[in-house]
Amino acid sequence: MGSSEAEKPLRRIAASFEELAAVAKQQPPGAMDVGAFSRACSNVSVLFGCLGIAFKFAEIDYVAKAPPLPLLPLVSALYGCTSGFSAGIAVLIKLFGVDDLLEASKSISTLPSMVELDIQKDTVRIAGSHTRNLLRVKRGVDMVKVLFEKMLVTEGNSLRDAASVAYAQVFAPHHGWAIRKAVAAGMYALPSKSQLLKKLNEDEESAKTQIQNFVRSAAPVIRYVEDLFTSRN
């Protein structure tokens, strides 16, 4: 097992969110940079891949505008609902997530200005808008935060309870029946905690420190984005 920092995604995630948290904690809060936010959230995307099929829809929603074609028959077979699957994919194809925010960062400097532009264009509620994708990415970060919080207090080697709580709390209210059913089935294929940590190139003790750092720093970042929405109704 290598020891390079580049091979330890948990450390990249924690460090990048600590930088964002410093901006979010300023009084008044600073104008968070779109590029820095997008890159930090890109670091988080590796966790969805490590969690397997249960969170594959979350990964698609969080990262890219369309699901990879080899995934389609796999997920279709998983819950055997062709009509529901087709409807779910039709929605997911419209999503951009982190990729869209990274692209937006080339021409828009801060998150407040990005949201303000969508307000001026009256595109805030339109699927695929930067603001809608910011909301989806925020939910992805929130899900990982809840997952990590539950991992810290859950004994044993199973991730199922922690992942189920995280999904139910953050994503389930926004997903249709077909996706919820697919995720429920996929929970049985989750890696164990030790398998997840091995994928992340961490042992339990080193991972605990980075997980605590992420949970602590992600909270003000999530509040920052939520306040950005509520302050503009």
C-alpha cells in the first residue's frame, strides 16, 4: 500500500473542505469561489464510486450529465422495472452536477454571482441550470457527511445502517419509487467498512481523523450553500 498523499483521497477531501469552511465561517461570509468549490466536490466523487451500485445513481446525479452506457442494463436488471428505469434515465440525462459547475467556473467567479445570474435569467428552477446543479451537489456532500457521521458512531464492519440512514435523510425525499427501490437492493452489495477504507488507502485510525475533519468542515460549507438559497428566496 502506497503512502503518497495523492493516493489518499480522504486527505484531499478533508483538506479541500477545510479551505472552503474558512471562507464560509467569515463574518460576513466570504464570496466562495466556484472553482475551489467545484474542485473540492470533485474530490468527494471518488466516494460514490467506492460505495458501489447502491449509490451509482447518486454518482451520476452528482458528477455527470448522462449515465455511462454499460451501467444501463446492469441497473435495469437490478430492479426489473423497464418503464421506471427509462423514466429515471430520462431525468438523469438532463443532470450535470459537478462537471457543470467546473465548466461554469471558467466564466463565473463566485457562487453568489452564479446564483444571481440564474435569477436574472429566470433559470433557477430549470433542470440543468447552474443553481439546480449546485443544489444537487450540495445534497451529495450532505449525504457523505451524514454517512461519515454515522460511521463514526456505528460499531461493527457493516456500512448498511449508516448508508441507509444517509440515503433516507438526504436523497430519498427527492427520488422516485424506481430509484429508491434500486438503492434499497444495492444496499446489500455495499462494501464493508474495512473494504471501503482499503479502497481509500487508509486504516481505521487514520481514516477516523480525516472523516472527523471532513464532517467538521463540511457542515459550514453546506450551511453556506443553504443560506445562499434562502437569502434569495
